[in-house]
Amino acid sequence: MMYDLIKKWYWYDWIVFAARSIWLLSVLIGLWEFHDTLSFPLWLLFGLPFIVFSFPFLIQQFFRKFFVLAEIVFSGCYCILLAFYLHDALWQFIPIAFVIGFYSKQRTYIWSGSLTIVLIPFFIGIVTAQPLADTVLRLMSNHGVAFGLGYAFQLLVTNHKQGLIMREQNKVLEQYVHQVEQLTLLEERNRVSRELHDTVGHAFTAMIMGMESIRSSLADEKVERKLNALLNSARDGLKEMRKLVHHLEPSAMDLSLIQYARQLIDGFMESTDTVVKFRCFGEEYHLPKEVKLTIIRCMQEALTNAVRHGRASEIRVYLYFDSLELRLQVEDNGGKERGKNIELGFGLRAMKERLQALQGNLSIHTDSMEETVMICTIPRNAEDHHTETIKVILVDDQRIILDSLRTALESQSRLQIVGMAESGEEALTVCSQTRPDIVLMDVNMPNMNGIEAMEVIKERDATIKVVILSAIENVNQAVEALQKGANGYLLKSVQPKELMDTLRFIHSGDTIIHHEIANQVFEQMKQQNVSYEKHDQNEYGLTPRELEIINCLAKGMRYKTIAARLFLSEGTVRNYASELYAKLDVSNRDQAIKKCLEKGLISK
């Protein structure tokens, strides 16, 4: 333990220790020279100086505020005793006066100076029978000079310490500014790339899919050539936009949070010479870039605060990947410098606002051991945690359409593109390899079209949902696809956001028809009196879900209330209602309710 204390000494501590050691050595030499004239046992004669030397030293290590008083009492009394028996030893207290002057900080010098310069020399003068004038002019003045030199040396050391602190603070600030600049750049590049992807990228995708959908209906070759030229320009623009997005997207964010944290901590230790211990608990899971940047910002601010305001010499950083939340905990031994009540400055307020924007929290504690603990928590996204990722396969015989669809869907947190195919046959192979949740498939493809491929997919695995994409409004084709088990029928002109929402609804069990042809499809089904689902339950082929909805309508519920009760979207409920009206061959709610009551399909 003593070794650990001495290990922390600075050069000025060794100089003061040397002054006390010189005093001890001079005392021992004097005692050895005159021990024949003193009638004391040798063990007492030479043991007492070691006791006087050691006792204040021990008090200095463990009870520092009592050191000056102990030095004056023990060393002063011993020097008076020594001068009494050896009159030539009247100057032995001068090295001790230097040491006392060095450790007399703040207002301590008032009483310590009086005792060291006046009282101790006065008693030494008395026991050595010195004239009063000699006591004042020689003893007191010399001890005063020694005390003053010690006090001046202390001021020099204090200025040196402040210079070191300022240099250390400058290093911390330089490192902090550099990290803020890097993180700000990452955040801005991430924002710009996301905005480009979500606006320009989606606009290009919608344009390409829309132009592809009308190309086959053009009869004029001149117009078709112009359309092809526009398509090529849009495709080139999409490619350039994607290159720009990938170039702007910060590559540093490809690192995991743990890797980024280690990189930040290594740079901090190298710049500030501060010891930082880092540990993580739990298995790291996928985190959005905003969460990564927020945690890194908080870690950087906590490290900088620990050194700048707490003057911490040791920092411990813990990262917990819990099932419900992500937690960053930073502990340092700088609580004494900051005090128990820590005010939130600009940096800490910014940390708190960043965390609150992600439903997180910031808390700071200072314990009785003079340690500060800063805890940042961010909850895991409940939707992402409790809902599985939707695995999607894209199928289209035109590569540009596949790339456009991938561009529109790949940035969604709950959608994962697990495969792409350019024909019906290839789609069957990819399905067997990846077992997707949804297949988004073009209807018109050579050899095996989308409907034929869908029938094989459904036969092999009925749990896979298939959404048919068409470039044109073909009602008969839509009815055929739905009758054979399609879970959705969309036009390629669908907006990217609508497409994403549709895939989520279909994954939850709904059947979606593009709104532009929904009424025509229902009218066709009404005329044919057929259903696109199994309907052996009643003469009109109403499904259990449709019976639920007609029961709710009979109770006077509105579409919005029914949607909330059945956990469906309001648009889906309207689709179901339109479909059952077509099956019942009625045109409104009242006629549907009346007919179901007459046929016994529902009860009052």
C-alpha cells in the first residue's frame, strides 16, 4: 500500500522528502560524533530520530491535513531537546522549517509560520542560552528565510501544476473538438444520404415503374422511342443517385458499436494519457445509425467531462446490450472535484435531449466513495423487438425493375430482401433456398408467368404469401390471380410508401387489391358470382372474416371502430365490405345486413 502511494509522487514530492532525509542524516551524524558525551542508550539515541522522522511522514500519507501540525510538534520538540543536550545543534530545525513552509497552504501559513519562525527558535534560544538579540536576528530570521523559501517553492509548484492542468485541458479540448467534428460530419452525411434515398431515389423508382407500366399500351412508335429515351435517362439518373448515396453514406458507421467505442476510447487515451477501462456485456444486436451516433456522442461527452471537470485519473466504461434497452455506464473517480450536485451544462443538456429524442434517459450520481456514475439508456424499439423481419423475394424479368424495387425497399427496418429472380423458374429455386415470407412477383414473364409460378409456390408451401405485380390494369387477370390464391394484386405504378405499407398488411394476414382496380375487380366477381377464396361455408361464399365484419356492421359500428377491434387498417375493412357487397349482390350496408338476416347468416 505504501508503495502505491509513493508511486504517485511527483518530482517536488521527492525534493521535499530529500530535505527531510538530509535533516535525519545530519542528526544521525551529529549524534554519532557526540554520543560519548551523552548518557543515553544507543538504541534510544539513534531510534528516536527515526521515530520523529517516520511519524509525521505516515500522517502525511493517511491524514494529510494534520501533517504540518505533527511536523511542528514532533520535529520541533525533538530539535529543542537536541539543542538542550548539544548546543551546536541549534540549526537542526531549519530543514524542517523549509518543509513546513512548503506544506503551509491557503491560510495555514498564519499559525504555522508563527510557530516555526517565532516559537520554536525562541525555545531553542532559551535552552542554548542565546542572547535575545541573537535569537531574534539569527535564529528567527534564518528560520524565517527557510520557511519563506519553502512557501515560495510551494507557489512555484502550484503554478507548475496549473500549467500541467491547462495543457491537459487543451489536449482534452482538442480531442473533443476533433471528435465532435468527425461525428457531426458523419451525422450530416448520414442525413443527406437518407434524404436522397427517400426522396430522389423513390421519385426515380416511381417514374421508371410508371413509364414501364404504360409502354406496352403505346401504339405510336415515335412516342415509344421518346418514352424509351426518358426511361434510359431515368435509369441513368437512378444509378448515379445510388452511387452518390453509397459515396455519401459514412463508412465509419459500418463498424459495430463496440468497434466504434473501442476506436473512440483508444484515441481518447492516446490524446489525454488517461486510463480508460472498457467492458461490454451481452451480445451486440443491430442498432440504427442514429442510436449508434447518440451513444458515441454520450460516451465522448462523459469522457471529456470526467477529465475536464472531475480531473479523473481512472475511467471505467460499460456497455450493456440488454433485451429491453441499450445502456451506457461511465464511472470515474472525479466526484470530489465536481461535488455531489452536478449541474447540467450545455454538453450534458445536449446529451439528455439526444437521448430523449430516442425515448432514452440520462442520470448522473455521485456516491460516498467520491465516484461519479453517468448512465445513458435507450430502449430497444418495441416493434422491431417483438415483430420478426419480413423476408421478401423480388421477381421480374427486367433487371431495372428489380433494382428499382430493391432501392425502394432495402432501407426499411422490418423488410429484408433475401433474394431476387428474373424468371418464374428461378423464383421457385430461390424460394426453396430462402423460404421467404412474401414473394413480390411480376405477372407477365416468358415461359412461366407469375400466376403459374405462384400456384407452384403455394403448392409447395402454402404459408408463403404472393403479391402479383402488373404493369397494366387487367381486371380479368387480377380476378384469376386472386382466385388461385394471390394475397395481393398491385400495379407497378404504386408509390414506394404505399408498397411498403401493403407488404406489412399482407404479412399480417390481409388481402390487398390496388385501389385503382379494386372496384372493377369486385364488380367482375359480382358478375361471375365467384370468390377468390375458398367458400364452401355458405351459399354466398362469405369468409369468416367477412362474416365478422357484417356482424359488426349490423351492430352499427363504423369502419374505423371495426378496424380497431379486428386489428386491421380502415382501408382493408372497406375492401372487405365492398367484396361482401359484391358476393351478396347488394349495393350498400343496409341491404347487406337485411339479406344476411333473411338468410340466417347473422343473428339480431
